[in-house]
Amino acid sequence: MNAAVASIITAAAEQSWIDVREIAAQFGMTAASIKNSILERRFPVPSYKLGKRHVIDREVLAAYWAERKAEGMQGLKERPAPPKGRARRR
């Protein structure tokens, strides 16, 4: 591998942003759906345009998922305990 290719690969690995096409599966959406929701200001994660690309900062995306995880964990803690013993048939 020549030095130019190695520097491009290194620069890509160090990017602080990620293209919405790369995160579509995480949200269960297509890239086009994500772009539409961004344009309609409905997408839950802040994004910006980089040329023609819609991108999201990696740290912002990580913080979004950490927040969702914390909400889920809090919901588990607040859920009432299941009843003890077996349910009886009638």
C-alpha cells in the first residue's frame, strides 16, 4: 500500500463525523428516510451538511445512544416487580 492510500485510510478512520448512510440500520430507517426526517426537523439527533452529505458527529451520536440507554435502565428500575408465585388458572 502506498503512502497516499495509507494517509487517506488513516484520515477516514479519524473523522469526527459519520455519514447518515452508515447509521441508517441503527435507526431502522433507510438513508433517504433519515435525510427526509432531517430536512423536516424530525430526526432526534442533530446533524449538519458537509458538502452534499448529511453527517452526524460521532460523539453526539454516542451521547444520544447513552441517553436512550439511561432512559431504558431507569424504566426498568421503576417497573413494578412481577408477582411472586405461579398464576392460577380459572
